[in-house]
Amino acid sequence: NKDSKLIIILPQDFNQDYTKLKITEFLPDPKGYDDAPMPDGEWVELYNSGDNPVDVEGLILNDNYGNGLVISDTNVMNNNTIIQPHSYLTVYRNEAGVLELNNDIDIIHLFYKNLLLDEVSYSHTKESLSWSKSNNKWILTFPTPDKENYIEEPDYSSYLKIDKVYLKDDEAKFGETLRVRIIVYKGD
């Protein structure tokens, strides 16, 4: 007499709805080294708009030059590649020599095997600012990894500010030359 069992092995991604994943923010030009250990360096934030958790382990983030970064527990915080419903997950370059985002122009792709799930292109980034998606519009703003994008656009306007006026006896006559210290910022 022999006992027998039917064992069914399902693929790891069974019941994973990758169509709910979107790229919502990325930092292509961080202050310091692009491949610095996390939480520094370049990163890409993913959002799960679905109602079920999605494990993104094994998905690939790719740049325009074919340099793919396989998502694993070594390039996410807390070694957890599962994105809960309506939540974010930031994938860091984390000293990897792949996914080298350019500072001038590039495209970021999110792949499941050979299936393109999402992509975004950008150009002319600024150091320490991330590209954030809000209301289906991409803008440069202050980084908010693993959080809803808070859109506070940096102020690039030019200005001239008088910082200090040096006077003799705290007085000046009309037309008299003054010595001043000024702050000048040539905006974007």
C-alpha cells in the first residue's frame, strides 16, 4: 500500500496583478555618488494602485541603454519587496553598476520578463531634485521616497537682496556712494 499525493507547483507570480504598478517618482541626480549605498544614490519609486499586495521581486527596472536592475531584497529598505495596496516602494541602485540614470535625457522602463509594465522619459534634471508624478504630470520637486508625492516646486526665480549697508555714523546723504553687501541669485 502506498499513499500518493498530488502536488501542484504554481509560479511565484501567480495571482500577481502587475498592471497596477506604476513608476511615480525617481531621483536620477542625487547629491553625491549616483551608486551610493541606500538610502542615498539613485532610486525609483513604484506605486501599487491595486487592492491586493504585489511582490515585485524579480521585476526589472531598465534604462534607455539596456542596463537592467533586478528588484530584490538587497535594493529595497527592510528587505521587503512586497508593495501593499495603495502603497509605495522605493528601489535603490545601492552600489549596483546597472540602471545608470543619465542627468540629461533617459527613459526608465519597468518590466516583468519581456512585458513592459510602465515607462517614463525625462530630460534636463537638477541635482538633488526628483521627478514626481502628480495629477498625471511630471515635475521636478523635492524627493519624497516611499510617500505620496508632495509637490513643492523649487523656486528658481532670480533675485537681488541687499544684505547689509555699511554707513558712517549711520547716515548717508542723497547721491553719496555707499558700500553694501548683496546676495545675487541667477535663477534657472
